[in-house]
Amino acid sequence: MLVVCGIIMAVTFVERLPSNPDATAAFIDAWLRLLEYVPMFLPMAVFMGTLLAYYNLTKSSESIIIASAGLSPFQMARPSLIGAALIGVIATTVINPYSVEQNSKKITSDHLILVDDEIWLRESSDNGFITMNAKSMHKSGNILLFDDATIYVQNTNFKLEQRVQAQTVTLSDAGFSTTKATTWDTKGIPKTQSWHIKTLLTPQTVLDRYLQPDQISFWDLPAFIQKMENIGVSVRPHLVQFWTLLFLPLTMIAMATLGVAFSQTRQRRNYSFGIKFGLGILTCFALYFMINMFNALGATGVLPPLLAIVAPSLIIIAAAGIAITTFDTI
């Protein structure tokens, strides 16, 4: 895992150098992006580490000695499975909240669920309706800044009362505001002026509504899901994210079991580790595709989110367990 992290960190650091003022800022940017990538390659790192560890045991004949002492493959694999589960627990309870906390300091449009690659906000109140369209958004302290924004203000009868265009619109707890905007009234006469309107929307409510599931900490997801369900918002992607994090230790156990299955051999010499390692990597990519497919089925409602997350891990554990048992009883 450290090797993979080092490679990704180096590549990302070089990639981010041109868009940052100095090397320190580029390094911090690369570190934050690395935290986002960790869940993607963590299962593969556990598989590769397990396979490499058992290759070393076979190469030094230690696995032969362990087997001759009467231990079954499952007993020998117990430390690996416990270690994999602990890695999953740490990733869920420590790495994920830390990653979300660090990345939430610099939220951009990439962290939001967009419609047609643009930001749309709409507020309904007793005074009428406010609709805003913006090309991008970023966070600065406790306010949100929207770039290339257009705002439509309607009365309770949906009649358009004002249209506002501005390069930058600020949303704070006091509402929308901009220092330089072009406004059109019901007569269609344009004016250039500073503009402000009070809203029920706040930066926090916008983030709560439009943040992608992976931008919410594992510890905050249950309360967030409950709140979104109370206001009638679909939470399937957030449920998939929650169950993914909760059962990440099970996924790690599945990958460790798969590594044990691929390491089974009776050859003491000329052990074809390279071939098995290559086949294992190809199998990992196939399993990664299968897990993503199940996640998509859970997010779209075809499968219950819990089943979509647990099923791939159980399938991997069952298949790897059968392979280990079959090999051991030949």
C-alpha cells in the first residue's frame, strides 16, 4: 500500500505543480487527492500483500512446516484475515473522516451532484421562488461563491419579477449578494448595480443537499440520511456509501481470502509466482468491475443497498474458500 501511495503521490504532485503557487501548496493538494484514492486501491493492496506474504512463506518452506504441524489453511490464514479486518476498520473509522474533513475545507463543483454539469438551486417560500444556475462553485471560509451565475426571482404566481446575472454571486447566512450585477425588471430594462436578496438557503443547507456521498464522513452519514429521508430526498447513493464503509472490513477479509487461495501450491522450487501474481491482478480488476456493478444496482434501486454491498464480498469469500478447501483435500 505504501508503494502504491508513493507512486500516486509522486505522479499527482508533478501534475498539480503548474496549478499551484509553490511546491508546498502542490504537495498539500496531492496529499488531499491521495486520501480520495485510498479506498479505490486498498482492497487490491490487501490482496497483493497477502499473496506476497504467502509467497515468502512458501519460498522459505515455512508454509510446508506449518502444514506438517497439523494446521489447516484456514488456521494459517487467521492472522491475515484479522489483519485485513483491522485495516478495514481503521480505513472506515479514521481515514475516511480525516479525508472528508481535509477535503471539506476546499469544496468545489467536483464534490457536488450536478445536473447537466451545472449547479441548480431552487428555493420555495411564502414570498415566491428563487432559482439559480451557475457554472461552478467553490467554498471560501463559511460562504459559497458561484461563478457565472444567473438568478431568477418569481412571485407566488410564478411570474418572473427579476433576472440577475453576475460573474460571482456569494451565498452566506444572510442570503445571495453580489457587488456587481446586471439586473432586469419586469419592463426588461437592464441595470448594473450591487444586488442582495434574503433567502432560506444557507451554505450548510446547500452542501447538505448537493454534496456527493463520499464527501460526508462515516460518522455523519446516519444522521444525514435520516434528515434527507425526512424531507423526501432520495438517499440511495448515501446508503450505498454507508454500507460500503460499514462492511469495508468484510471486503478486506474477502480480498485476503482470495490472496490465500491464489497462493496455494505444492511446489517448493520453481514456484511460478509471477504467473499467479499476474492472474491475481487480472482477477482483482474483474472483481473491481463486479463490485462497481453491484454498487450501481444498489444506487439505482434495482437491488437493496445492503444486499448490493454484502453480496460481492460473500461471493468472493465463498469462491475462495471452496478453492482453498478443494486444493487442501486433493
